Amino acid sequence: MSPEPRHQALLSVRGLGVFRPGPGGEVAALRDIDLDLQPQECLGIVGESGCGKTQLLHALMGLQSGNVRLAGSVRFRGEELLGASAQRLALVRGRRLALVFQDALSALNPYLRIATQMTEGARAQLGLSRRAAWQRAATLLESLQIDAPARRLRQYPHELSGGMRQRVLIAMALMCEPDVLLLDEPTTALDVTVQAQVLAVLRELRARSGVAMIFVTHDLGVLAAIADRVAVMYAGRIVEQAAAAHLYATPRHPYTAGLLHSMPRLDTPLDTRLSTIPGQPPRSGATSTGCAFAPRCPLAHERCTQLPVLRCADNQFPANGTVACHYDGPAQGLREIWP
Amino acid sequence: MARFLLRRLLSALPTLLVIATLAFALLHLTPGGPFDSDRTLVAQIQRAIEARYHLDEPVWRQYLRYLNDLAHGDLGPSFTYRDTSVNQIIAQGLPIDLAIGGCAIGFALLVGGAIGLGAASRPGSLRDRLPMTLAMIGISVPSFVIAPLLILIFAMRLHWLPSGDWVGGSWRHLLLPSLALALPYTAFIARIVRASALDVMGNAHIRTARAKGLGDTAVLLRHALRPTLMPLVSYLGPALASVLTGSIVIEQVFGLPGVGRFFIGGALNRDYTLVMGLTLLYGALIIVGNFVVDLCYAWLDPRVRLNR
Ligand SMILES: Nc1ncnc2c1ncn2[C@@H]1O[C@H](COP(=O)(O)OP(=O)(O)OP(=O)(O)O)[C@@H](O)[C@H]1O
Ligand code: SF4
Ligand SMILES: [Mg+2]
């Protein structure tokens, strides 16, 4: 049923599910997630708040909190990470997979200097000396356009601005030169100029070191600037996945079309109100009964009470991507369904 | 830092003045005087005694005289213990109180902290539920119930430790009183540390530490320990104060010659200077305790600045 992992994939996720005990039985935060990340690739993940993007990144690193049951498989270079021993995971974390957390203020330890927090990983993982690790931290901060890095390193998180903290978090994730960088809304908390700077730095980093990335955001506009491929999430599932250029040009899922439609564009007249998709995403997590998007979908029809499975978006060009939707009319028509 | 210390020291003075004034006023408002007793003294002798302690002067003059002595570090002569000054009583009794109070707090911190951390490491397990149930009982049972129980078990049944009969005094006489004083605090601290540790382990920055591939020990010691201790620090201020009052009771039960029993005796006998002196002493100790707590805060948390 699930596609076979392409053997060169760096990171390969199959049927990943995250389940929490709820009052009326288990609630699934994520269900049936299939992803492949190729070396040097940047995969964008987009979706509304609460659709499970953060849960997904945490589950990839085995960092899920609380009483959680995981299902499926997460392989890094063929090695299974789900259910791996603490020792194995410790070797992978930071060094193979590094995560840039969403909320920089709470992700940093308020009691420790930036230098301590940035260097401890590299010292433990790579056996760097205090001095060498400090030097590397300073260089990374500088490359992220933080001035006076030596002074910043001696400061505490509360002494830094929000934008600086976010960049410290990015630099911290780069300390061990990871193979995969997981970024959880790394630019959302930043103002537009800093956002552009950070994106430029990340692009430059890719060009220089070839690090693979999973870039999570709720902003398709940001992804256009960096992602090779985009996966769209809705209510704990991936509903569409395609090469970035393809997805922006011809979305195959009504939800993707809606997200694109609500994106501000340069040629949008200033006085038009930006449209949003009417309605709210479901609060109950990922279900298995029908299409979760049906209550908001203009194309919903009787078949939508059955779960749409991911299928090739375009039978003639299977590489163009996958989509989970029962609509099989012409893709061009999807743009017009949103007012 | 030096300026902060000086400022705190100076700001303690008005507090102590208020305490002295209130104590003075309350004592003088209480009916009866130090030398009224069932035996009626010959009026002449009574007057002579009152003159010796300046009790025949107007109250405001007594007040000023008292403040003047205070400024010179003299708490005055005791009325009931002839030829003994309040300073001497404190010098003799206070070391005993500090010893059992210090032992009790130290014990409570070490044992309570360890139990709390152990419980938090396996929430819901026997290691968690058994000590926490005991702790709940420990909090609810007051010292004056625990103390006789300890005497019954360790002194009268097992004959391991002396229960009282303080003569000359050895450290063994201080063990049971310290333990009796410590148990409720141990229980409370165990619960605080458990709750705090569980809370901290769910913090986002602990997840960040894990994401770096740090081992459990590094995560616990470097990232979890300090925030876990913060609620304990805030609890310690009030705890220090209540250890002092708690030791008054414990001293009675174990017959220890600390300052606590003088406090009670002084109050019953209207020994003005003794009661005022000890009230000031307790006040000063509480101020010092809070000061130490503030210093601990600033030392533990870089976000706290010492410039208020
Ligand atoms: N510890 C938890 N316990 C229970 N439910 C949780 C927990 N953490 C997250 N959830 C739920 O899981 C769902 C997915 O949350 P997640 O944080 O992954 O969303 P997100 O896509 O990252 O959203 P955002 O864009 O706001 O960051 C949410 O509905 C949330 O309420
Ligand atoms: S499956 Fe049906 S309801 Fe769901 S997105 Fe497609 S058309 Fe809309
Ligand atoms: Mg999130």
C-alpha cells in the first residue's frame, strides 16, 4: 500500500502515527504520514495551526512529550529510529538530525548562558574542546548576521531580542553539522527584514554544505523561496505532496488551492481583502472516517464520506506528486472554486 | 553587590524599630506589671525594685531609654532572672536553637529533596506513591504529636537516644528534637520538589537539551536541577521563620534550654525586656532568612537583578 522507500532517501517515514489517550479513547495527532527526504533536498511542510506540524518534527527525533503511542517507521539512512534505544537516539540527535524549535524563548534554558547552551551539544557529540566549540559558535552566530557574537555568547536568553534568539536556535542546531535540519517555523517570529536575512542564510547554507532540510511553516510564500518539494498537511494527515513549482502552478487538492488563493501576491490590488478558507479545521485530530476537509470543501460530494487515500496526482506523470482527494476533474478548475 | 548589601541592611532597621515599638506597646498595654504577684511585697521594696528597673518613670521615657540601649546593642536586664541580661540569655540559648533548626532544615532539604526527585523519576510507581502518602501524613501531623512518638520509640522502647535530661548537653541530645522538628518540613519539601521536578521535565528547554543528544545525567544536572529548586527557595523563607516558632514547642517537649522556653516564661511573667529582646531576635532572624532567600534567588536565576 505504502510506496517503497527509495533506497537513496536520507530520511524515510512510513505510516507514522502519533496517538494520545483522550477521554473517549485514543486521539490521533498524526496518522499515516509517508515522507521521503532526499540528500540535499529541502522539503516544505505547510498547514494551518494545530494540524500537527510540530508533532511530526518531534516524533521524527523521538522527542514526543507525555503519554504517547507511536506507530509506523522513521528510518534515517535505513536505520529505524522509532523505538530505538536511548543510546542510539542520543547519537543521532543533534549530529544527524537537528531541530530548530518553534518557540525560541521557551526552547532556550533561561538559567544558562548562550555559550553553554550552544557548545554543550558539540562538546558531547564531537568531543570538541571548550575553546573550539566556542569558536565554532561565534563563527556560526556571525554567519547568521548577529553582531558582536562574543558578547552575545556571554549573555543569557532574556537579554536577546526575539529575532536574535531564533537565530541562536538555528546556529545551535548547526553546531554539529547535521545531515538533516528540521526547522519548525524558523521565520514566523521574525520581522520581514530579518526573515529575509534568515532565509538567505539558510539558502546559502544549503548551497555550501548541502544539508537536507524539512522546513515547516504555515506560510506558502516563505516556502516558495526555499523548498524543492512541498507537503500540505490537514488535520494530522498529508493531503498533497508535489514538487514546489508544480504545486504552486497546479494544486490538486482543494485545500492547497485555498491556501494558494489566500496568499497575498505582488499583483493583488492593495484594497482587496485577503480571502481565507471559511470554517475551522477539526479539533478532534486525525480521523479515519471520510475526508476531514469535507465540511469546508466546496467540492464535497457523497464519496467524500469515505477516506481518500493518497494517490498519484496525475496518472500520466506519477512523479508530479500525490494527493488525497476524491475529486478527479480537471486540475485547472480548482483555482476557481474559491471566491 | 556591596551597595545592595548596604541598602538591604539599612532597610532592615525601620522594620526592627517597628517590631520593637509594637512589642513595647503591647507589653505595656497588658494589665499587670513584672513585679505584681500573689505575694504582696512590702510597698517600699516594690517601689525600690521598680525604681531599679526604671519602671517608675513615665512610659515615654522608658521607651526612649529602651531604644537608646538597643542602639548600643544592649537588650537590658531580665526582670525575672536576677542578675542576668537578656543578651546573656540569648548567648546561652540561641546556639541550641540554631543547632536543631539548622539540622532540621538541612535534614529536610537533603532527605525531602531526594525523596521528591526519586518520586518524580517514576511518577505513579510505588517509589512515588508510598513516600507521597507518608508525606501527606507527615504534613498533617504537628510536631507536638510527632515529638512524643519519637521519644516513645527511640528513647523509651529502643533506648537508642536520650529523650531529655539535658545536662551539659551532647549532640545526641539534639538528634531527636531535630528529627521531630524536621519531619513536617521533610514531607513538605518532598512534595514541592516532586511537583516542581515533574513540571520542569515537561518544559520546552528540557526537550531542547534532549534534542542535542545529551545524556540523562547532563539533562538532569545541567538543565533540570536549577529550575526544580526555584520553588524550594521561595518556600525556604517562610520555612525558616516557622522552624523558629516550631522549635519553641520542641524545646518544651524535650526540655532543652534554648531561647524558646524563656520566651514563654518571659511572656507569662511579664518580663518586658526578655520578651521584647526575643521578639526582636526572631524578627532579625526572619529578616536574615528572607535576605538569604533573595541572595539565593539572584544566585540561581540570571533574570533576577540585585538592584531593587
Ligand atoms: N502535549 C500534548 N498533549 C495533547 N495534545 C497535544 C499536545 N501537543 C500538541 N497537541 C495537539 O496536537 C495537535 C497538533 O499540534 P501541533 O503543535 O503539532 O500543531 P502545529 O501544526 O505545529 O501548529 P502551530 O502552527 O500552531 O505550531 C494540536 O491539536 C494540539 O492541541
Ligand atoms: S475528498 Fe472530497 S471533501 Fe475532501 S477535499 Fe476532496 S473533494 Fe473535498
Ligand atoms: Mg507548531
